[in-house]
Amino acid sequence: MEIFDQIGTLFEMFRTGELHLLYLIVPLQIVIFAFPCLMLAQYKSKNLRYARALGLIPIINVGALFYYLFAAPEK
């Protein structure tokens, strides 16, 4: 199938060094950490603008996720 050939080509590019692995890891990290930050901020009535901004910055988004996990909800 076409999709499996494209995935195989992508992994071959990673293996040979034509494509750096960070081009896959950084967007994946942004997706994994940004959406939970936004959902937790909305659930706990925190500022959504800060949650969006901090969730999109790699490495910072890990700390932001911990903040939104352990922060007390607004009343």
C-alpha cells in the first residue's frame, strides 16, 4: 500500500541521516504536552492564553503540564 511505502521511506531517511530525528520528536512533544495543558487550564479556570503559549514551547511545556496538574483550581 502507498502509505506503508511512505512510512518506510521516512524511516529510511531517519536511518541514513537525511532527516534528523528531532524533526519528528519536537512536533510530537508539542502535540503530546500542549493539548493536556490547554484542557487542564480550561478545567481549572486558569488563563487559556498562557496555557496555549506555554504549551507550544518545547521543554517549557513539560513544566507547564506539571504546573497545571498540581495547581489548585480557581474558585
